[in-house]
Amino acid sequence: MKLLSLNIWGGQVYKPLLKFLELKKDEIDIFCFQEVFKSKENIVSNESKMDIYFDIEKILEGHSVYYSPTFEGRDLRQKVKFEVCFGPAIFIKKGIKIIDSGSVFIHRVYNEKIEIFSKSYGKYIDFPRTMQYVVLEKNNHKKLIVNIHGYWNPETKDDTPQSLMQMDKIIKFLNSQKCEKIICGDFNLNPNTKSMKLLEKDMVNLIKKYNIKSTRSNHHKSKDKFADYILVSKGIKIINFEVLREHISDHLPLFLEFK
């Protein structure tokens, strides 16, 4: 099977992103996306495409979609005057047997009062974060696929009380699932944080194993080089892993082929 994880940045690199997905739609079995806006309005708000969900759904018509909104009624900067929601999405090729799916909030809960980080970072909001999952079954073997868009602090990608609390919730959920596991997405963490090392006790961090130098594209202007990860349990057989040099977001796509 082939999996691709990507924070799509709200579709800000719109045409190249859709062209890339058109090229990959038949090859990839599982797409795990973060930062997906869903609205019936064809509007660009603060550079994000509010109906990007439907653009992707149209291209990936051969895939079933699982969507987990984390907030509604605003873009990433401010309230809007039209209906819109935001969250991660998993697209899985039709025909793959899914026996369970859902989401678990790992930072705050759906549509709580949106908080502002601080006066100096007042344009950024502290919105809820979720862990989205599906359990697939093939040849009587189950695999858990988890799609993460983790807690973000504009000042740091090092450990914070919030990121450690988030990781505790993630690990408790993983431990409750008695099957092989793949966890991917935008963790908003540096590689050598305590948060990431907690996950690495029972899983293999492919960013470290393959000595990846960065998961950020040339659209990313900050100094940090990492945010995105794929980790697998030790029973997952890896055929290929790479970070694709496709500049279709401020993040780079992560590709995994496994069996």
C-alpha cells in the first residue's frame, strides 16, 4: 500500500497542489491531509481556499473521504461571514475495507471559544487539534492509520505543557489499539523533543531513520526545518519512504510504501 501525508496549507498553492493530486490519484491508496477548509462558498480568505475540500474530493473520486472538523466559522486569522469548517481529512481508495474510524481531540474540544496566543502574536489563534484515525483490514490483518495536526505555538516547536499533554492523549489511544500502527501528519514539533521521544519508545520515526534534513518547502520562510513525521510500529514492513520535493504547500509531502 502507498500512503501520502501533507499539510495542504489551506490550498494556498492552489493550482500546483491540484495538479499534483491529479498525477497521484491512481498511485496513492491513502491520503492524509491537514489544514483542509470545507465551505460551499468559492472564496479565498486570508490566502486560503475555503472550498478546497470539494476540489480535492472531485479529483479523488476513486477514494472515500473521512473528515474531522475542529472548528467552524472562521479562517486561520479571523471570523468570516459564511459557513466554513476546518480540519484534517483522510481519503482512502474505494475497495479497501475499513472496520473503524473516528477522531479524538488532543488539544481542547470542538468549537470552544477560540483563544489568542498573546498580544505580540495576536493574529494567530489557538484552535482545537484532533487525532483522526481509520482501521483498515486486509488479509485478516488490521492496521491503524492516524492523521495528526498537532498543537502549534508561534514561539516554539520545542516541548510545551500543551504538547506533552497532547502526546499523553495520543499514546493512550495508540496503546488501546491492538494492531500494527502508522501515525503521520503535521506534529508542529522539533525532532529531538521529549514529546517525539515518547512516541519513539514503541514506534520507528522514519524522519530520523532515513536522516531527513527538512520537511519544509521553499514557501516556508521561518528557520525551523521540521514539522511533519511518519512513525510506524515495528511490525510494519517498509518498502519505501521519502520526502517528495514538491513545493505545493509550505510543507513537503511525505510518502510511504508499506505492506
